[in-house]
Amino acid sequence: MHEVFLSAQRCVQQEVIDFCAEKFSTKLTPRFFYAEKILARANADIFLYAVELSREVRMPKREDAWKLLCEYTSSESLRKHMLAVEACVRAYARKFGADEDLWGITALVHDFDYERWPNNDHAADKEHPAAGAKILRELGYPDEMVRAILSHADYTNVPRESQLEHTLFACDELAGFLTACSYVRPSKSILDLEVDSVKRRLKDKAFAKGINREDVRKGAEELGVPLEEHVQFCIAALRENADALGLRGSL
């Protein structure tokens, strides 16, 4: 954004100086006095314009985000996980009246670096998600996206503050758990999965051991909704995308 601002500022500066040079061609002092006054007024507008322009330039397209994900992730199940989290987060974006593309793309790439840098030691400043955050920054992804991705892992010590950050965290573990619940049903489908079944599975510590139950509960708390409501909402979001997620099963 800083580069955009400076570029716009230089263009305006030259135009103002040329204008004042023509208007006050024989009076050097007034020429630069008025130029400075006009530029002082213009700088604020230029900055606001640069902020908006910079955001537009850096906002990635979903197809580019998907290509990035596939470049770093070969596992079909991990790709499906990111798609599932995207479906849930997009649904919440619509509910909250937020920027659906920004929220959805954030969710889509939140684990894109996990396969290559799984970070079993939970290092805060390397491997997942720090390695991915570095790549996203280099590609010009918006800061709010990068920060949300960093904050979804508690060990990065990036506190969750925004609604996007709370939502991504709340949907991450739950989307994986709902997928696991669907796969063990006779139908292998999300379409007949109900909240009571999910709640029973949450109590079964032997089921889907890799999913942190506390994070599932904490996610609902951070959203400020009852766990049952959060589960039902995410089930509905996944049902809308059952075919793309491979969760239609035999139904």
C-alpha cells in the first residue's frame, strides 16, 4: 500500500507543480506556496484512495487460492478438509453480512502449508502456519487474512480478535469432526447426520482422536452461540456442498 500511495502522490505532485508553474510563472514564492497548500489537502485523499486500491490489488481470486492450495497439498482428504472449512466460514460470512470472498478464501488456504510443514513441535515462528503466512505475505494476501490464519493455531500466540478469526477457529476442528461423523454412518453421508449423533461422538474419546474436543467447544464459545446451534449451522453448510466435499454418500 505504501508504494501505491507514493506513486499516486508523485503523480499529483507533478501535476500541481506544473499547474502552479503556469499560473505563477513569474512569481516563484507564490508558486510553491500554493503548491504546498494544495498538496497538503490532496495527501489525505490520496492516502485513502491508496488504501482502497491496495486492498483491491491484493485481494486474491479464489481460483488462484485453489491453485496455491493444490501446489502445496497433494492429500485429497486435506484438500477436502479445507473445502469443508471454507463452506462453513462462507455460511457464517453470509449470516454476519461479512465479505464472503475474503472469509472464504481465508478458510480455503488456512492449512495449505500443513502437508509440507506439519509443525509437530508447535513452533510459533516456523512451519505451519508461520511458513504459510510468510508465503501469503509475499504473494500480497491481505493482512487480515494472514492474521486470521496465524490465530487459528493457539501456539502462534496471535490472539483472536476479529469476527473472522473467531469464526475460522470455530469451524476448523468442527468441520473435520463432522466429516468423520459422516464417514462412519451407514449412508456415509452428511445429509442424514444429526446434532444428537455428533454430541454422542464428541463424548467418545476413542473416536476421531486427532480432533481436539476442547477446541470444538471453545470455538462455539468464542462465537457466542450454544454448541448445538453451531453444530447444526455447520451441518447445514456442509449439506449445501455435499457433492463437492464427497459427503453425499449413498443418499
